Amino acid sequence: MVMLAGCAETQLAVHSVKRIGSQNQTSAPAQTGAYKIGKPYEIAGQWYYPAVDYEYRETGIASWYGPKFHGKYTANGEIFDQNEVSAAHRTLPLPSIVRVTNLENGRSLKVRVNDRGPFARSRIIDMSRKAAQLLGFEQQGTAKVMVEVLEAESQQAALISQGKSAAPTVTAAEKNTVTAAPRASVETVSLDAPQSNKTPNDFDDSAQQPKRQKYQPATPANDVAVTAQANPEVNVAPVPPSAIYVQAGAFSVYDNALNLRNRLYNLAPTKIEPIDVKGTTFYRVRLGPMATVPEADVLLDRVLATGQTGARVIVECAGAGEKSPAGC
């Protein structure tokens, strides 16, 4: 597990640390807004296809956004507050509830997705400033993360947004699953985020988002109400080592993967990795690993320039085929 660094980080980590079970509070903020999946849309030449996906789980790079969008409407008509815990995702239904785990320090947080973005190709989720502070990456601006949908809570959030009853839901998997005893100690941290010394928009990776209208207090009474999340819980658990790669493509035919690897081998160390997806073997062409996010961003641009428009930055955990304490 990566050691926390810096005075502000140390103060953040030691503030109000409590064991799980010592608090009875809800991690999801009490907000309402229009339920929205949306049609396919295009931003900067890239198409995105929103859809319900309760099996969604992805590792990649997170960024955060704040000052430039503070007080403006989100994609589902709520009011963005950089000092509340929320997030933007390109394709998940709005709202959805996800767990975001920082793979660099083991912190994880339940987050309500109520906005679209980020539209930089090397990012998979945009956190509010508050969420980035709690996950410990506000100062550095980005972090390796895992994002996974919480099915039951997302279903309830969807019902609430549609004005329907939000009775507790239990999935078939939950009915037939016995919860195992934890293999590692897990902590819950109730944190008040420290003041940042960064200037506005230092880490705002949402510059390509469509323009938002500023919230006007004089809007009608039936407008969206936003309630702040009090004392959000941050879990802390061990995480496996992880590395950053650029995935240039994935093919069902090995020779196609081999041809691409041969075209790109002079850009960076390149490998072909097989993976089984629902009974079909795909061959992934990956370049790396890279030590830092900026290094990965530069390599991604170089791969995109070769015409591999589907290339993306990915994060892979050591022993990714095994279930780790953090679920990576």
C-alpha cells in the first residue's frame, strides 16, 4: 500500500478514524434529479453509448473537476457543488451509485454519479473536488482507480429519481451468497477535507464538456433540490500493486494483434495478452508499463496518431485474475 505523503495528507488521514460498525450513516448523498440514460452522443469526434450496466467494473485514471462548473447544472438537472461528493461518468445512467477505490492508497468511497464526463480519452471518471480530497488525490490531480457499480443502490437511486418507491432490492446473487469474513482489516474514515492551495481549475479535466448554464436561485419551486452529504465514509484497505498501460487494440485473431504489435514496438515495450470474454479469446496489444499518468498521456497521443482511434489508457493490478481485498 502506498504511504501517504505530505502534511495535509497526514492530517487528513488521522482525522476521525473509526472502525466499521462504529457509525450508522448513509454514504450516498440525499439528492434528486431527473433519471437519465440518454442517447448516443459525440464529443470531439468520439462516440459514447449510455446504457444500464450493473456489471460495470473498470480500472483506469480518475481526475477531478470543480471551480469552473461549481453552481452550474449537471447533465441530469441537478446543481453541481464541488464541495459535495459526486462524480461524472460518460455512459452510466444518471444517477448511479459507484464505489471508487484509489489503487495508490487503498481508500474507497461510495459516490453518486450525476453528470457526464470526463472527455479526455485517458480518464474514466471525474470526481468532484470534495471526492478527490477524500480519496487523497486532489494535490496530484489524478489517480489510478477502480470504479464499480453498486447494483442495489443504483436501482434505488433510479427509482427515487423517477418518483417511485425505493424499497430495498436484493439481487439473485445476493440471495445465494454467504458473506465471507474479511481477510484484512478495514477502516472507515470520516473526513473533513483540508483547504487546497491549488489555484482554480488546476486539475479540471472537463474542459471539453458542453457548456453549462449557471444555476439561478429564482428558478421555480419544483426545480432540483440538492442536499449535502454529511460525513461521507472512506474505507481503507490493502491494495495490490498496479501499473499503467496503453491498450492499442484487442482482436479475436492473433495475427491481427501480432501485426499491430509489430507496427508499434518502436514506441514503447509492447506485449500481446490473451483474455477470455464469455468463451471467446481476445488478444490485447498493450504498451508499457508507464511510471506516471503524464507519461501514459504522451504515449496515448503517439498511439492515436498512428490511426488506432480505439486506444486508451488502462490500469492493471498484479494478479488481476485473482480477487484482491480491494476487488481489483
